[in-house]
Amino acid sequence: DMIFYLLLPSENDFCIWLSLFVVEAVKQFVGKMSAKMEDRYATVRRALLAPW
């Protein structure tokens, strides 16, 4: 029983660390994608507004 209790916190720490890592990776990915989309949107808007 003691061994199980000793193992549990480290597994929880690992899960927490893993989830934080995944969240950070997703944030980075979403940030890059939104930056690309904003660039594309700005380019399209410039192209649409250029004739006027």
C-alpha cells in the first residue's frame, strides 16, 4: 500500500506536467495558425481594397 501511495504523486505530477506541455504546444500551434490567418486576411483585404 505504501509503495502505491509513493508512486501516485509522481504519476500525478507527470500527468500535470504532460497536460501543461500539451496545452502549451496547442497554444503555440494556435498562435502560429492565427498569425498566418491574420497575415492572409490582411493580404486579401489589401488586395480587395486596392482597386478602390
